[in-house]
Amino acid sequence: MDQRLVSYRKINLLFLAVIIGVFVYSLLFSLGQHPIPSFFTDISGIVSPSKGLSAAFSQLVRGNYADAQRNNPHVLQIFSFFALQLMLRVFFLLLIRLKAKTVRCIIWVDIGVSLMLFLWCFAPFIRFTFNLFLNSF
């Protein structure tokens, strides 16, 4: 078996496990019981776009859209990244199984789609980080 194929499958399965872990974490902890505080806000006093994201995810996976939005206005964008990535991981694993001869092309398509999806879904965080960097000078 081609080493690229083996490596791709391992990485894909690792991403799949991390994404499932995010959803399981969101289901396990209810509002107000998240063990990970917003360290950045606690240290700097600046409210980042990620503040309340864990609580918002918990509300969203339970179907409480309004409560999720109150906890973090970016929750739907971030949640869509993880949900779409979950579907993409399964899709590309199946595709690679059927089209093993075109591994290189599939990997590049996966990278391109995932990168565009990441940039779109995490745009508020990227802008925040960029502005924070610019304002530090």
C-alpha cells in the first residue's frame, strides 16, 4: 500500500477523532460547568471572539440556538466548520477507498476545501488576532 495513502488515512482518522471529541465534550458539559475558562480575557481584560464558545457549543448541540447565540455570536460559523469537517473526513475516507489510484489529487482537494472552509468559518478569530497584532505596535 502506498505510504501516502496510509499517512492520509491516519491523519484523517486523527482529525475525525478530534472532531468527535469536540462534540462529545460539548455534550458532556452543560452551561456553567465548562472546565476551560477564557484565559486570554482573564489575563488581558480583552474579550476575544472565543469567549463563551464552549458553552455556546453545548447549547447548540442540544438544539438551543438562541442560548448558543447569546453565549457566542460566532458559534454557528465555528460549529459549521466542525460539522462540515466531520462529513468531509468520512467522505474523503470513503473516496480514497474507492479511488486509491488518485490519492495525490484527493489529498490536494481535501487540503484546498479544508483551508477555504477554515478561513471562512474562523474569519472573526483571524481578524481579531490580526488586529491585536497590529495594535500591539
